[in-house]
Amino acid sequence: MIVENIIEKPETIVPRPNLQDYDEMYGTFEWTSAYDRVEWNDCGRLNAAESAVDRHAESSLKHKVALYWQGADRDEKYTFLELSSLSNRFANVLTELGIEKRDRVFIFLPRIPELYVSFLGILKTGAIAGTMFSAFGPEGLYDRLHDSGARYLITNSSLKRRVYEIRDDLPDLERIIVVDETDVAEDEVSYPEAMKSASDTFDVAKMLPDDPAFMLYTSGTTGKPKGVVHRHLAIVQQHLTTEWVLDLHDDDIYWCTADPGWVTGISYGILGPFSCGASVVVHDGRFDPDVWYSIVERYHVTVWYSAPTAFRMLMRAGDIYKNHDLGSIRHICSVGEPLNAEIVHWGMRAFGLPIHDNFWQTETGGILIANYPSMPIKPGWMGKPVPGITAAIIDDDGNEVPNGVEGNLALKPDFPSLMLEIWKNPAKYQEYFMGGWYLTGDRAVQHEDGYFLFVGRADDVINTSGERVGPFEVESALIAHPAIVEAGVIGKPDPLRGEIIKAFVVLGDGYEPSDELESDVRRFVKTRLAGHAYPREFEVVETLPKTRSGKIVRRMLRAKELGLPVGDVSSLE
Ligand code: ATP
Ligand code: MG
């Protein structure tokens, strides 16, 4: 456990929000006007790694700490200048190996500094960086490395064993770069050795805005993960949304808890915050409430970006936040799943701050809809579209529906961080578009005040007695009960009602399943939900099936309940 503080505690001053007047900015903003906010070269070229790190290495921020790295029993820090030089070295290592533009280079590492260095180094060469969770097994690795045709893989001595289980089935994979070995096999490269002899200057590849920079696979919540490719231009949106939504200022110490195997860990764990010149905390370790609070305390984290699943687990851990001085935190954001109002209220009690929900997807590369520090939040609502984003609710024919009516959440596909392609699958890519709209695959409602409410994924919406019910509404009612920390709700075929609602619930510490508890929960949710939205079946479970990015996988609950095949499980926890 971490006890002592690593840096002197600064005075917590709450700065003026970067985005002062949402309405005015929304009314006037155009993306092209913001292009010069990131570093551009002559002839309209850029490189996202240069925009993120190198330009600060040449400015007054050069000796500012860019990365505070916290491992299990030691820590390290890197300035912008150091990150820039190290990623230059790695870019030289790849060049030496004969890398070419558009080559896929995948990273299979825990959250160690080499992950960040190599990610930036790959971008600098013009190749495509791919990321994977270090918890993936051979099956998850095979799907990604084979589909992407990765030419190089960066990993460590213990993880590489999983790669060797499938090595023979990966004809495109030429070299495995091992970060912690000096004595390596013939088709391997020793990272420490190669880095030692590489130059720390590099002529960064000048890319066209639409050239690919990184790719990763979606979370796999609804089915087989899709290979999403992002372009260098995406940095414009990652930069501005970091400024507006995460509200990073010069003095902030920012902690994004997401792993770069998930898009949040790239867009808001690397590119967005570094491009804003922020100091980023990275914790290489498993979730543990006490350790997490210690990290906030140790680094005096001021801005914190995490996910509902983590906040629910912290809520479940109860009062232990009282053992820590969390007074440095001034702004908290959440993404990945609907943020139940109950968690926002808990955040107020625990941190004295509301948690700001925001919505986006792997495919959109950056935040789309958000609650901003300068705007009142409505607990349970996702907020309003980012300036530059046109969001609407449309019916299945592509017509906009009136406020208050549920429909498909759609966006005008004219924003810089929208994906470039689904790797080797143009047909899948086309499925996202209809009548000039990009379809998120999510169902939502817009209120007349402009706020959006998440209803559910299109696949998860339940049809019961002729009424449509979103799982989010039912799950939120359930977790408002003191005994319930998590809930996953599905529709179960029923001869009379079409579907009935079944709820799987996880109880908090100190609660045991009993008939009394069940009746109490039934009474409790009845007062909060319309009759048709009331779950007719309850089941207490130890855990809910989740993806590596922490999302409840309702298709698994359905498959198990109905005895159907479970489908792709490569990205499940
Ligand atoms: P797959 O596309 O492989 O099924 P996935 O959709 O979970 O997986 P991600 O791109 O990581 O993969 O997640 C995006 C989805 O997460 C959104 O489409 C939405 O369903 C959900 N989501 C993200 N943020 C929010 C939010 N703030 N509120 C509600 N849902 C959210
Ligand atoms: Mg998705």
C-alpha cells in the first residue's frame, strides 16, 4: 500500500472552467477553426504524437512531468522531453527493423512506461499502433493479431508465452519485441538493447490528416469486436474535449483509470491529456478501493476520469474513503456505461462533487455528449453534445423524432475523431451510416432542455406487453436499493407479454439473499417504475459478466438464461 505523498500538496484552487459559455460555443464553433490548436506542419500535415508530446518538449513545459507512473512497489516519472526522446528512440528501433507506413504494430503490455513510449514511437513512424489488454488470452490475441495482420508485437517475457501458443497461426507477425529481456530468440528483439543504441532524434513522419494512427477492437459487449481504425486528425477532437469536458488546466494532476486496451485509455489516457500539456498519472495494478484512494491522495489528483463500474465498486466498498484525504479532487468524469443517478448522489456524499457523465464510443474516438463543469448536471442524464457535434434522435427510417420520444441516437458524421474504417470490413463500416447520419446503435431520448438520456443499446431494449423498456431505467431503480450494488436486466421471451423483465442483481457486502429482502426490493422498485417496467423475475448472482473495459454484457445473461450459445467471449473478463 502506498502511504507517503510523492509530491508536495498544492493548494487546491478551483479554476474557471475552460468552457465558460456552452451555448455560445455550441452556436459558433467549427472544427476547422480549431485545427491550429494542435501542431501542424507545412502543407497541412501533422502527426498526433508530435501534437501530443514533441511540441511540449520544445516549449516551456519541456521539464514538466508528463507521466507519473505508479507500479505495485515502485514509481517513475517522465518529463515531456524524456517521453519525446524515448519515443524517438523507439521510432528509430522500428525504422531499423524496416517498418513502413500503415504497418500494424501491436502492444501487449501491462500499463508500464514502455507501453506509452512505444505507442508514441509507432505513431511517429507513420505505422498504425494497436493496443490489447494484458489480460487477453491466446484466443483474444489471435483474433486481433490475425485480423489486423500485425507485423510487429511489443510484449514482455511473461506475456509472450501466450503469444507463442498461437505464434504459428500468425503468418504476418515478423518480430516480437520484448521489453524486459536482453537475451532473446532469433525472431525476437530486445527492447532494452535496441533502445540503448538508438538515436534519440527522429524525423517524425508528416502525415495527412486522414492517415491512420492507431487501431483497436471494440469492447465486444454486443458481439464480436470490430477493428476500428483512427486517423491522426482525431487529435483535434481529443485535445478540445479534454479541455472542455475533462477541463484540464496547467496545474492539474490528471488520472485516467482506463487501460489503453480500451479506447478511453488512448484518447484520454495518452493523446488528449498530453496534447493539453497535462501531468498524467498511470497506475499499473488491479482495482482495489484502498489503493485507488491512496493514489488520489499520493499524487493529489485533481481531475479523475473513470467508469461507472469502478464507481459502483467504490460505492460498494463503503466508507473507506473517509480514511483518505481526497480533498485535491476538483472534477470527476465517467464514461463507458450509463451513470446511474444513484452513483452521482453517492459521489456527492463521498467526494462532495457530482460525477460528470459523458458518452462516446470506440468508433467515435472522442467524447460526443457530455456534462460540463460550467453547466448544471441532471443526475442520470448524459448531458449535451460537444460543440461541433450534431446529435439527434431518429426513427428507423432516418427521420428526426420530437423531444421526449425514444429513438436511435445518431450523429452528423462530420467530426474529426470519427473512425476512418473498420479494418478490412467495408461492409460493416457502411452499416453505421444511414441517410446522412452516423448511427451509434444506442437508443436515447432528448429532452426539450437539450439534455440526452440513455435508454439502452438497441439490442438490449426490452419489449414487454407492447411497451419498450430500456434496461438502464430498471437497473437504476434496482441499484437505488441499499442492498443492491449492481444489476443487469434482460428481456425473457414470454407467451403472454412478448417478453418479461428479468433482473440479475449483485448484493452489497453484508447482505444475504432472503425472501424478506426480495419482497423489500420488489416493493422498493414498484414505487419507482411504471407497472410494465417492473421486473417479474429476480436472481441474486455473485458477479455480472463484464468486458475487460468493465461493461455489463447483457447478451451473456440472455444466452445463459435461455440456454443459447454465448457467442464471442474473447474480450470478457
Ligand atoms: P461492441 O461495440 O463491441 O459491442 P461496446 O459498444 O461496449 O462494444 P465501446 O465502444 O467500448 O464498445 O462502448 C461504446 C458503448 O458504450 C456505447 O455505444 C454505449 O452503449 C456505451 N456507453 C458509453 N458511454 C456511455 C454513457 N455515458 N452512457 C451510456 N452508455 C454509454
Ligand atoms: Mg459498440
